Amino acid sequence: MTLLIALVLGIVQGVFMFVPVSSTSHLVLTQTWLRGQGYDVPPPDSPELILFDLVVHVGTLVSVVIVMGDGLRELAAGVREDRAAGRLSRGGGTFAEATASRLILLMLLSVAVTGVLGLTFQDLLTQVFGSPTLVAGALVVTGAMLWWTDAMTPQRSGARLRFGWRGPAQITVTVAVLVGVAQAVALAPGISRSGTTIFAALLLGMQRTMAARYSFYVAIPTILAATGVQTLQVALGDGFGTISWGAMAVGFVTAAVVGTGALWLVLRLLESARFRVFSLYVWALAATVLVTGLGVEHAG
């Protein structure tokens, strides 16, 4: 893989990691198209390219730290306060008041649920790549979730569905588990991780800002864990193949820079309930995949 190809793939990842239209699908589509044009790119399902995809995913985590750093620092400060006040001890009856510490534990629970489900259904999820109908259907579902996301406002909610009432203190174990399940569903190509987790969080009653923070914060340990596992698998297998460390570095930095701008834009659009523009895009992409099978059947 050349440095130019790594740059292109880093741009694709940086844009689509946060724009809720499925970064995995766009990476695979781009990689397959490049292979079809004769460029030196490993098959999308090869261990070395999967590792590259995860490396550029880690690059976008830098974007989360840059754009949402204030929230992360507040969370860390809250944990220190919880510890100083003795709120981490259940015996003292004050653990429920340790909002920041509880929130981190609940996020880790979401990650654990995703990991268990992801490993359990890994083979099934991989098979989805071979079916244009399933990929197109997943994109249609993503578009529907994004369309409904804009409608989730306190003014439009009824007695049974109260949107926007859960802050950090109102997030429960059940909510954390269900968000983890939603993130596991998003492992399938065509399902947006950010779109699905934000949709699920809003549906469960989270405030918009809280839903965005929860979605992007849980991405940090999720992606780091997946990258570590994949790195170990590649290292113990046939090695890192034709992808140089230089290409991985270019992809990483590019994804971080481009992702910073994309995340800032997505947060603005979420706050102003303007996700429907992405629905139209993914529905058009679904039609393209269904008609042409683009990016679904891997060569090599």
C-alpha cells in the first residue's frame, strides 16, 4: 500500500467515523474500488487491512479527545472527587452519588456487552459482507434511525417515551446494556456505530448532549480493545503483510485531523436535529449497493 492510498483511506475514515453513515461500509467500498482500479491494496477481509482499518479508527479517537476533551476532563475530575469524598464504597451507602465513577463503569459495561456479542456473532456478521441485499437493507435501517433521531425531542414525546430526561445520574445498568447491544448490532456493515448508539441512547431517554458523549466515549475502549486483539492475531499469524508502518502512520494522522472537523460538524447537526440529511445519503447508497453490488463481493 502506498502512502497516497493510506492518505485517501485516512480521509475516508476521518469523515465517516463520525458522520453517521457507516465508516466500515465506506472503507470497504473505497478499498474494493481501488483494487478494481489496479491499485496495490490487500483484500478488505485480509488480516493486515483489517488491522489498518482499526489503526485509522484509533486515529479518530484523537479527534474525540480534541473536540470533547472538556467533557473527558470533567469526567476525570468527577472520579477524583468521588474518591476524595469516599463515594466509591458501597458500604458507606454513597456509591449511588458517585455519578462520574458510575458513568465510567456503565460505559465499560456497554463495551463488555458489545465485546461478548461481537465475539459470539463474529462469523455471522462477516457473512453480511457477501450479500448486497443485507448490506443495502442495513443502510436503509441506518437511514430510518437517523430520520427518527431528529424527531426525538421533549416537545414531541409522549407519556411513554420521554426523550431528553436522562442525565448522567439517571443512566442505569439496563440503559448501559441496551446501548452495548446497539453498538454490537452496528458491527454489521451498513449499520452506523455512532448513529445506532446515539439513536438508542435518545430512545432510552438520554439528553442529546449526553447521548453524543456516551456514544463517542464508549468508542474509545471499544476500538482500543479491538485494535489490540487484531494486532495480536496478525502478529501471531502471517505478519503485517504489505502495509508498512509508514502507511499506517499516514492513515492514523490523516484520520485524526479530518475526524476532528467531522466530529465538530456532527455534534452541531445533532444539537440542531438535522440528521435527516444523512438519511437521504444512506438510502441513495443502499440503492446503489443493491443495484450494482458495489463493494460487496471481494476480489482476491
